Amino acid sequence: MNYFEANIEANAEFSEILIAELAEIGFDSFLENENGLQAYVTEDLFDDIAFKQLMEHYASKTSLFYSLKKIAKQNWNAEWENSFEPIEVKNKILVRASFHKSKEGFLHEIIITPKMSFGTGHHETTAQMMELQLEIDHQNKSILDVGTGTGILAILAEKLGATDVKAFDIDEWSVENTIENIALNECKNIHVSKGTIQDEPLKKYDIIVANINRNILLDEISLYNNYLKKGGTMLLSGFYEKDIAEIEVRCNENDLKKVRHISKKDWAAIVFCK
């Protein structure tokens, strides 16, 4: 399947809100750069009218220029390799590509080679989810990774000691990419499938991680809760600090109590306990 690439030049302070807005109309992968960002959406999900309306809206608020082109699947890795740099999370996790050198001094090293999948650790939500995972006991635990993207959170879960990890994503490329990244990291306890939470066989997990977006979370938190053991932990991200109250209300309705939250650049991540 082909993708559309939107190359958007805008002031830096608008990059985060543009990513959130573009995600609402189907874009699922983003690369930030010094001039703005590149955003990607599958051809079947691209809504030309919605995209142009969004660009016109923000062009009235800031200096904004954009171009749009169709790209083939095989073009992605070259685009990504030109811009990807290793990242470090709390001086404990190193996330790198296979073409980067390893570095000493980290408890965990994760190798990620994304195709068109979200979740390299560069975005605040992914990095914050990983930071919170470091604080939670994964030893011999079961994990459900909702909307796995590159598989990065599932891979970290196994490295932290989880022995039963299930990851799924609605996007075929994400599933393909997660399988590739699992092999790169020599993980043995992660099982991957294509679909949504509605396609998952009912099973109780110790920990659920979901880094998606506000609207999907609000719609599906009650479904995720069906898969969480009593006393279990749910980690959520993909939304802004201003959305915390609404997310918390929905979680409270499902007997999920907030334990902790962190934020960076207005993006938030929350730990709930059942």
C-alpha cells in the first residue's frame, strides 16, 4: 500500500499540535525536523478535504507551507535513516538503529528499524511510557500492548522481565515491523497480531500499555479494563496535559485510580491501578 507524505514547514511551537490534529484525520507516522515535520498517512485513509481544511486553519495562525506527494512503501527506510538518531531514556535505556554503534552504561538496549510505524522513542509520549515502565515491576508478568506501532513497549516489557507479552496493531505495516524488531532484539515471549481490541481473545493481564490518542482511549478504556487483572496496572499516553482530567474521569468510571502522571512539552502519560 502507498502512503502520502505531507512535508509541512511551520514554527516549532506548532509542531506538536499539528501532529495531534493530523493524527485525528488518519496520519499515523511523523518525523520532526528543523523546519517543521513530515507526516504520513496510508492512501486509503487520506482525506484530501480534511487535510486542506486543517492546513488553511493553521495557515491563518502562523507561517505555514506544505507539499504533498505519494510515496511507495520501499522509500520509507531511506527517508527514516537520514534523520534517525539514537535516544536515551533516563540514562537506562538506549534506543538505536542497527546501523548505530552500541554504547556501554545502559541497562537496556533496544534496536528499532521502523517502516511506517509510530514509536521510535523520539516522541514525548513513547519516551514517557518507557520511563514509566522502568518504575513498574514486570518480572514474570503478562503484558498487553495496545496499538504496538514498532513494538518498542512490548520489547522493553520483555527486557524488564515480562514472560507473556501480547501486542497488536490495526496497521499491517506495524505488525510486520514489530515482528522484525522482535527478531532484532532476540525476544522470545512476544506474540503479535493484526486487529483491534475487539479482535483480542478475552484474557486477563497484569499490565496494559496503550500509547494511542485521546479519542480512541476515551472510547476504548472500558474495553481495555476487561483485560486487566484486579490490582493490575494500566499505562496510558498519546494525549495532552489538558486531557488528563477527562481521561481520569473515564478511568474512574472503570475502577481505575490514578497512581502517577508525568508530562513533557504538554504531552502526558499516566499510570492507573485497578
